[in-house]
Amino acid sequence: QKEVEQNSGPLSVPEGAIASLNCTYSDRVSQSFFWYRQYSGKSPELIMSIYSNGDKEDGRFTAQLNKASQYVSLLIRDSQPSDSATYLCAVNMRQAGTALIFGKGTTLSVSS
Amino acid sequence: ETGVTQTPRHLVMGMTNKKSLKCEQHLGHNAMYWYKQSAKKPLELMFVYNFKEQTENNSVPSRFSPECPNSSHLFLHLHTLQPEDSALYLCASSQEVLQAEAFFGQGTRLTVV
């Protein structure tokens, strides 16, 4: 069964705090992992990709991957109100054939 | 020109109508996708095209008919839809079908009345 699980939230953090978003996936042999941000009424926008175990940093964003635990996370440092959106975890699952499988998304609200 | 362009942005159609959604990508990608996004549900993969050839049909009802005349264009033909088909339909493209980031168009908001 091909599944990507996320806590739907909402996750509420104050401005300047660290927001931590989590995702688990079912396909042990998955190789590619992505985080998308989707503002209300807009299409998903790619913000991070990660392919190997460990951390990958890009500005205020850090993606963390643990393939043994089938777990990927996204940390947002110094959260801003403009970060308020739904964050979608996507996994390229071999079980799914060729395309990305998405979680339901976690809604993040950053209060000023 | 933006990377992935979808038209129309909004569409209202009756259950007996026939309409088509259009997607065009200017990124030189080889793979294109249709996704459906309904409220409170994850993005659902509908179709995958790789080098114009359909490689995946994710058990989509036949009232949805895709067409990919070339690697840059993708259509979704709609006929005799149901109200539960109302959703945001998103087109995406990627360089290849495996281990590649997908880039999305702005979507078509479809309402079936």
C-alpha cells in the first residue's frame, strides 16, 4: 500500500519560533523526497528536495531524512507570518510506479 | 512565459457538457502529470505521460480522457462528469518520471453543476 502520512494540524507557532513538520512513508525503497508549500487557492510550490539520509539546509529551511525509520521532516527557523500555508510531503514511491505520492498536508499558522 | 501554464483557470460545466483542460510546459521536461485535489484529501495522481506515452492510469473513470500530442502539451477531456468531480485539477511536469521534482501549473478550478 502506498501511503504518505502527515499530521493535518493546524500547527500554530509564534513569529520567530521553529516550526517542525513531520512525514512518514510506507515504501521502504523510496529514494526521493520533497516538500511543497501551498498557499490557499494556489498550486503547490517546491521548496525542498532530499535524497540521502541526514540534513539538507536551504536558508531558513532544513529537511531531515531517516530512511531506516521511513521518516522525513521539515524545520522552518525564524518562522514568519508569510510562512503560513499548507506544507505537503511528497515521496517518489517505486510501489506507485513513477510519480510522486503526496500526503494530505500540514497547515502551519504563524502568528505575529 | 511561466513554467507550466493551465487554461482555463476556472470552469463551470453541466453534467452533460464536454469540455477540455489544457496544460503547456515551457521547461523542456519529458514527463507530464494530471493530479486532482479535493478538499480535505491528498493530491491524487490521475495520469502520467513520459515522452508522450501514457505510463500510468491510476484507476481513473473513463469520463476523464487524457491526451498528450507532444512533450509540451497535455489535455484532459471531460464528459458526463458528476458533481463529486468538482475539484482543483493540477498539471505538473518533471525532467523525468523517476527521482525528479515536479513543477505545478496554477490549476483549473472545476465545478460540475
